[in-house]
Amino acid sequence: MPEKIYFTTPIYYVNAEPHLGHTYTTVVADTLARFHRSMGRDVFFLTGTDEHGDKIAQTAEETGVEPKQYADRISGIFRSTWETCGISNDHFIRTTDDYHIAFVREVLQRVYEQGDIYFGEYGGKYCTGCERFYADRELVDGKCPDHETEPVWIKEENYFFRMGNYQEQLLRHIHENPGFITPSGYKNEVLGLLREPLEDLCISRPKSRLSWGIELPFDDSYVCYVWFDALLNYLSGLSHVKGAERDAYWRHAHHLIAKDIVKPHAVFWPTILLAAGFPLYKSLHVHGYWNMGESKMSKSLGNVIRPLEMRERFGLDGFRYFLLRDMAFGMDSSFTEDAFIARFNADLSNGLGNLVSRVLSMQHKYFDGELQPVAGELEGLDRELCQAFTTAETKAKEHLAVLAFHLALEEIWRAIAACDKYVVETAPFKLWKQEEQRARGGEILHVLGDALRHTARLIEPLMPETAVRISELLGSDPGKLSAPTPEWGKSFAPGHRVSKPAPLFPRIEIES
Ligand code: ME8
């Protein structure tokens, strides 16, 4: 039985359309899902939309439509964006789906019956953008650090979850499982939060103030707090998977989020899981922010990059490459069009794109597109190139396993650079002109064909469309990208033909 593994993105609020930030987390999850599938694992990959709560109700009202109608529209945009972008999720969950609502009510009832939910009164400063109460010490100049708005004071009777009952157990788990929250800077941040006694979590909103939510099973005058509802998606999203398999996925659940939602995921969620009697997830992986200039990119700040526009202008894989190459997972990074164009032109147009065109052009010019056989053993320089790919593969896998996407790409690009060096050193363009050297020229092009096939295989999790295009240009079956590769010099059958070159990444010219 293949080993099971489960990847999730946050479920995105439907108050904004997909932008670069959402795309980053989704592309990261997609890359991991593809990488683990290519390693023979049985992957379940979940994404979706978070549709209840004040924030959505308010946005729908501003738009003049019912919340559900509004949520249908934006959720549809998320779903179709990910489809257009070739994201390989196994399921797309909406918190307005019936099976999710039933699951949330079941968990609420269970936790209520065992006494971890009680009725009481609470007043506090609430940020609607974050959908949570803030303690004074968490505010910056009295404002929410993320939304830069003043929270509003809310006092009302509500239901509360005794989060503090599970604080010790959570702390122990974090200490005993070093990979529970990564990178470690975020783990330390959570340990800092857990130094203070946890306050109980308000998990309801009176319907008199907000009706857009899941009704509490034990009091129909209240709806469930949006985070309690949303976090449970990670379990309800597996509802369609059979029992034993579901448990196996859950034991290997990896959540991917940005640093804005560490507290709900690292404190609320595990304490809810403990209270409801579920095992804890395996790991929470936290990345930094994509900034535009100095500020975090977000709809409220009005400085957004849209994935479909980027795809239209530059192709999807150019965008994926930039996202994965220019952010070290865990750290912040900044998006500028200049940086994007510089990376694209240097690494994709001049690097990979140019190599593919050059190899295919030579193959056509010298041998009419037909790959020539490699007679006997590979020569020294051939073996060196082969070794460069073996090293790149080993290191790229090590980096991908720990989410160091930028380093994995660096390793693969080292192998691509080794191909350029190989072309210069072996000079097939000279050998072709001398009758007695032509066969060797053909062998060199065969070895370069092997190198491109390996490149396609290595980039598949990171740049899936390009991997398929390179395979097609080479005349090999893109469906076999992750199949074990034959020996170098022996992988193409006699008479195998490659396609004429087609530009993979046309250079972006900057208008002055
Ligand atoms: O928080 N940089 O949804 P959300 C990097 N519904 N990542 C970014 C980003 C940026 N500038 N902006 C957004 C919610 N993201 C809740 C989640 S989960 C049970 C509920 C990404 O629409 C990043 O993954 O505000 C971040 O954590 C998420 O979008 C927030 O999405």
C-alpha cells in the first residue's frame, strides 16, 4: 500500500478574488502534492473557500446580494482559477456544503456535551478583517497589525470553548514533536503565545447580530464562530474518503498557511482537535508574506496581482517559477514587475528555453530531427553531465522534502547550466562539419536529449506545463514523466524523432 499524505491550503475568504498571495500557497501545495505523487505516495490535496462570518455578510451587503449568492460567485471564481491554472487538488470544499455543516454541528454537540463549551458574557476588541478578538498587547498603536484598522468593542452573551483545558497537552505535543510547526521561528512565536494562560475562545455569534453562519446544534439563536467552522474543513474535506483511508491521510496531514493565521492554526485548531478527540495534524508549515513594496499585498490595501492575468501575459509556469524561486519558504519576499521580468529573461528565456531550442535546432539542422545512436560507452564529458543530473536530482529531492523550493530550483538550474557548458566543450556544431566526427556529434545530441528528458522530469512538480511541453517536443510520452528512466544513451529507440523547436519562454521586452 503506498504511503498516504495529505496537503491543505487555507480555505480562502470569498470577500476577495484570488491574488498572488493565495496563488503562492496553492502553488506550493500543488508542488508538494505533485512531488509526493511522483515519489509513489498516495496524496490527497484539499483547497476551498471559507464562506461564513461577519466579513462575508458585510461584503455581500455592500454588493447588494444575499450572502449565499455572493459566496457562490466568488467561490466559483476560486475554483475555476485553480482549474485554469492546472492545480491538482483532489477536492474543493466550501463551508456552505451540507456535509461540512453537518460535521461542524456534530463536533460542536460533542464538545458541548462533554462540558468544554459554556455560556457566558464577554467584551473585547474585535477585528472583522481577522474575524477575531485582539488583546491590547497584540495591537499596534491601537490598530490591528494586519488590517491597520481599529478593532470595534463588542460585548455580548455567547458560548465559549474552554481552550485553556488543553494548553498543557498542546505545549507538551509541541515540545515532543519538533516538526509540528515549521519553520522553527513560528514555533517559537507559538510557544510565546502559550506562555500566557489561554483565554477561552468565544465560538458563537448571536443571530440578532449575524445570521450568516452554521446554527449551533444546542441553541438555534446563535451561529458558530467562523474560525471554529472553517478549521473543521480540514477533517470534513475528507468526508468522501473511506474510514480507514481517511485516518491514514489525517495522520499525515500537512497544513500550509501564511503567518497571518498562525494563532488559529497552531492554538485554536489543535485544542479543538484535542477536545473533539481527534489526533493532531502532522505539521503546520508557515510561509511569509508577499509584499508589494513595503506593504502586505491584500485586497483591502488595493495592490493586487491576479494569477489569470499573469498567466495570460507570461504563461503560468513563468509565474510559478518566480513564486517558488524568489521566496525562501518562511521568509517574506517582495514582488516587483522588474524583478519578475529579470528572473524570467535570465533563467527561463536565456536559460532553459534557450537550451531546449538550441538542442532541437541542432538536431534538425544536422540530422533532420532524428536522434542518432550512442555506440558503446559514454565518454568522460557525457558522464560528467549525467553526474550533474544525478546530483541535481538527489539534492532537489532533499530540498523539496523540506519545502526549500528555491534551493531545489537552484540545483536543477545548475544542471541546466552544465548542459550549456557541455555544448561549449563538446562543440557538436563543429563536429558536424567533419565527416569522421559526425557520429560523435550525433551522440552528443542524443546525450543532450537525455538531459532534457531528465530536466522535464525534475521540473514536473514545480513547472508541470513546461515539463509536458518539453516531453512533447522530445517526442516522449508526458504521461511517463515520473517513470523510472532508462540509462543515458539508451533511452530513445532507433529512428526516434524530435519536434522542431518552439519558443518556451519568449523574452519579455521592456517598453521604455
Ligand atoms: O485567512 N502573502 O483566508 P484569506 C502570502 N479564511 N500569502 C498570502 C498573502 C500574502 N500577501 N495574502 C494571502 C483566511 N495569502 C481564512 C483561512 S483556513 C481554515 C481559514 C494567503 O482569504 C496565505 O495562505 O484571508 C494566507 O494564510 C491566506 O492567503 C489567507 O487567506
